[in-house]
Amino acid sequence: MKLNYKRTILIGLAFMSILAFWQVYDQVIPYILEKDFKLSTFWTNAVMAIDNILAIFMLPLFGAISDRTNTRLGKRTPYILFGTLAVSGFIVLLAVSQSLHKFAAFMVSLLVVLVIMSIYRSPAVAYMPDVTEKPLRSKANAIINLVGYIGGIFATVLMMVLLKTEKQADGSTKYVEGTSFMPVFLILVAFMLVSVIVMVLTVKENKLPHIVDAPVEEDANKGKKVDKSVKVSLAMILLSVFFWFMAYNAVSTAFSRYCVEVWQKDLSASSSYLLVGTLAAIASFVPLGFLSSKLGRKKTIMGGIVLMTACYIGGFAMTKASPIMYVLFGLVGIGWAAINVNSFPMVVEMCKGSDVGKYTGIYYTFSMAAQIATPLLSGIIIEKIQPFGKTGYLLLFPYAAVFSALAFVTMIFVKHGDNKPPKKGSVLENFDVDND
């Protein structure tokens, strides 16, 4: 059993285009809302939460709908292709609305963009498990994540080159007055279109053997009830997803303020620490995919959770900024990669082949729910509790450590979804690659 690396990379182009969009969205849209349209921080945050709210009910819905889709292009490709074409047009309208300072048109375009992204995100992610044998999905997911992060890096470099910034007295940065966002949006659209068109032209979904064989698997499972132990495992891993996102996103969203309030460092200090974590995750995706094929997904995930929990505790112990924090954030990145490479494959491992899209949506529902809840909960705790008469931001790392530990506890009860490939007959077989 061999992973088709070439095909996996090409399928990852859809995820790459999606991550490029979200990178631009997360950095540029809040700035436009606050600086161009003069929205308050509260209303800006409310707008930025729309995508997570939409995702909670739209990702499972359209994941399930794509499971039942049957066209000449396949069941995932139509959503990816036409979704990208449609969203590209509205991103252009978004850019035009911003340049003309038309708030109503901007908001309508933004809402449509978020709805379309919610329609085809689950089909795009479900494509990989559709065409990859179960034991190889962790390795394939590692490659998909690596390709996806290339999109995020492209978007970051694009903004660094085209959007000029200047430093403010408080240590923050802002875009130079009169900066046009139009080139960024237009190049982003071109990048998304080229990525998806290359995928569609090079990977013919309906001609892939696993897609053709899916009805056989579905017929074999008809009338069979899902085992109770599988349901328990599914519930426990979904709770784990919720808990580790509660931990990780609390730190990633509030760490810039932590640097200011606890360490009295300027806002730019947090970026360097977070960047180290991101680079460590990118570098470890593929090695961890191979490691999980040897140790198993569950052990790799639990090792990642232990590593992250220890780093959160270590972060709390640091009373001032130190080079040690680079090491801690690098280890957090590795732990986060260990979790992400294996958790999604474990979830879809527990479903029938005909329900991959549905389970993909459910997986994202729990992660998105955490991303909505944790800024609110951690914000309330930080604001209301002042330990030792000092800033509440001191509670950020203990907060993350608690939720990370809860994720470890719930993972203990996961007994399914840990599928390892059969042992090779010889050492040389480990290097076999199917390039068809």
C-alpha cells in the first residue's frame, strides 16, 4: 500500500488557495473595517466572527450534500471549482467597494464571500480521504497541510511586499496612509484561480478508483448500525478537538496583549514568537506524518498534547521575555502539527466512505465552536480576575494548560480511528512511491 504523493500534492492545491484567502482576510479585513469604515473594535470583532458562526452549521450541511452529489466532474470537484470561480468574482467586488468607500456594498460582498467559502470548504477537505486508503491518511494529511501553508506563506509575503507599514508611538504598526488593497486582492484571486484550475485539470476525480468503488462500500454497510464504542470514540475525539482549540486559540489571539501587559514589550515582539511556532509546525508536518504511521495516530496526538501542555506551563513560569520562549513556541508548533496531522484522519476513519464530507463538516464545527467561545471566555476571565492584584493576562497560559489537559483526558477514551498501515516486507519497501 503506497501513498500517491503527486496526486496528494495536487489535491492540496485547493486547500492552499483557501489558506491564502484566510491569511489575507484575517489581516486586511479588520484593518479596513476599523480604519476605512470607522467601525468600533466590538463591531469589527463581531463581523470577523461571522465566518465561524456560518461554519458551525454550513460546513456539516454542505459536507453531507457533497457526499450525495454525483456529476461528470465528481462529487467534490464541482463545489471546489465553481465555489472558487464565484468567490473570486465577489472578492473583486469587495476590493472595488473598499476603494470606492461604499460600506453597504463592501458588507454585502463580504457576506457573500463568507457564505461561498463555507459552501466549498468541507468538500475541499473531504477530497483527500475520498481518494486515500485509511492507513495512509495521516501521511497524506501532513502533505495537504504543508501544501496549504505554502498558500499562507504566499499571502503573507504578498502583503509584506505590496502593503507598506509604519510604526506608531505605542509600538503597533499601521498601513501607510493611502495604501491601496486592490493589488493584493487581485493577485490573491489570480493565485486561487490558478491553484484550483491546475488541480481540476490534473486530477480527474471521477476516474479515480476509490471514487468509483465508493458505492460498493456504501452497499456493504447498509443496514448496519454504528457500534456504540465507535460513537463514544467519536464523541471523545470531537470533545478533544474542542478543548485543544480552546487552548491554542486563546494563546494565539491574546498573546500580543500578553507581551504588552505582562512583559512590557511592544506589540511586534509577539509576532516573532508566533512566527517561530508556525515555522516549526510547517517543518514538522511531513516527519510527523511518517512518525504516526509507526507509532499510531492516538499516541502521536497525545504526545503533542503533553508537549503543548508542558509549554503552556513553561510560558506561565517565564516572568519576562526570554530567548527560551522561542524554544517553547517552537515546541508548541511541533505539538500542534502532531495533533492536526492525525486528528482529522481519526475522525473520518470512524465513518462510512459515503459520509466523509458530513464528518469533515462535523470536525470543523467543533473547532469553529471553540474559536468562537475561547476569545469570549478567556476575555471574561482575564478582565474579571486579577491574581495577586496584577493583570489578568497572567492567567492566559494556565487557562490554555487546563483546556489542553482536558483534551488529553478525553483522548484517553478514544478507542477507534487509529489505523496503522501493514508492516513492510523489507526496508526498501518504505521508499516505494506510486506516481501514477
